[in-house]
Amino acid sequence: MHDFNFFGGGWMMFVWWFLIIALVVFAIRAVMNSGQSSHSQRKETPMEILKRRYAEGEIDEEEFKRRKQELQK
């Protein structure tokens, strides 16, 4: 007689469900951590931000000099 011993019987069903759930949790954490790794990079200093904004043309030379003096106080 066949009593539906799917991969080891009734108690193994719980083991398989645990493995499936653990795999899903692991996958979700991996995706979430991959998004956070880009945020964990070194943050720019205020002076670096100012220099980047000047280089990109967001602010003019006069504004750059004024803000640079403020940062150096």
C-alpha cells in the first residue's frame, strides 16, 4: 500500500516547509541588503558636495567662493 510518503513521510513535510520559508526569507534579506550596500558607501563631505555642484554647473563661481568661505569658518 502506498501511504503518500512524499520525500520521507508526514514529519518531513514540516522540514520541507521550513526550508522553503527559510529560502524565501534569505532571498528577501539578500535583496534588501543589496539595496542598502549602495547607501553604506562613504558619504561626501560638505566640501566635496560643494565642489561637485560647482563642477556640474549647478552653482556659479561667486556662489562657490561664498559657500566655501562659510564652510571654512
